Amino acid sequence: MAKPNYSFEKRKKELERQKKKDEKKARKSEPNSDGSEETEGAEGQETAAEEA
């Protein structure tokens, strides 16, 4: 019977954690740099609805 390769599994988990952490960091940084665009887009939709 083959011996399980625990170091491979550990490295795989570490890579998954790092990827998830990087994605979370990217999501958090996006609204801070472009926060004004979200409010402008919402206001633009409201004015278009009011004109119609």
C-alpha cells in the first residue's frame, strides 16, 4: 500500500488559503479606490428612471 503524501496536501491547502486571501484583499481594495463610481452609477440610474 502506498504511503500518503501529506506534504503535497499541506502545500495544496496553503496555496488555496493564499489564493483566497489574495482575492479577499483585492475585493477590499477595489471599493476604496473606486468608491465614488458606485454612488454615481446608482444616481445615474435614478435620474434615468425619473426622466422616463
